[in-house]
Amino acid sequence: MPTAALVVAGASLIALASAYMAQYGFNLLPCVLCLWQRVPFGLAALVAIVAVVWRPRSLHSRVVMGLCALIFLSGTTLAVFHSGVERHWWQGTSGCSAEALHGGSPEDLREQLLKTNVVRCDHIAWSFLGFSMANLNVFYSFALTMFTAAAAWFGKKGKRR
């Protein structure tokens, strides 16, 4: 179980590092859904580290790995939603697109422009073999969901100390 938790923590940190590398290294600015997709990886990394520290071979560890599976399942769902928004299968959230500017003084318009999110969720900023980063996240998160669910289900119960 400690090995599975370390794999989960490492895979989560790799996903976060990749997102930050794309953002700061390649200037691919994230939309609001991209930012939301980072949250499950951060949570799963923290929870996996707890699984390692807190009785690595106990039933508690299996429960914590099950929690990681639920976290990754939510990440998979969010990535599927974002993929659908990118492919125009459905509409995104209110934060996914720019709102119309309302008249007023030039200062009001300036404030509205400064508060407007310029990165749209339905625009694919980068793709590889026709897969966007959100599409790749669907596969990655789903694989981690299955891995952590298997680790929780098939993990051996340890002896109590």
C-alpha cells in the first residue's frame, strides 16, 4: 500500500508540474476549468502522503486510497466536462467566456476589461495528435482512478500494532 500511495503522490505531482510547465514555460494560459482540474491532483497528492504516513499497511490506508479514487473520479468528470466544452458539445460555466461590456464611464469599462477572463474554455490552446490537454487529462485521471480503486480494493490488510 505505501508503494501505491507513493505512485499516486508522484503521478499527481507530475500532472501539476506539467500544468505549471505549460503555463509558465510555454505561456499556455489556463482557463478557469484548467485551474479547477489542478485541484484533484493537489488533493490526491496530500491524501496519498497521509496514506503513507498514517499506518501504511492498515485498513485506514485502504480507506484513504479509496478516497484518492473518488478524488480522481471527480477529476475525470471535470476533465470530461472540459473536453465537451472544448468540442462545443455543451456550454461551459459562466467563468468560461467573456461577458459583454456594459456602457458607462471609461473608468467603468476599464475595470470591466481588467476583470474579464481572456482565456476561453472552449478554445483548444494546444493539442497532440488531436487530443487537447483536457482530453489527455481524461485518460490520465481515469487511469489513476482505476489504479487507486484497485489499490484500495485489493490492498492487503495489515496487522494492527
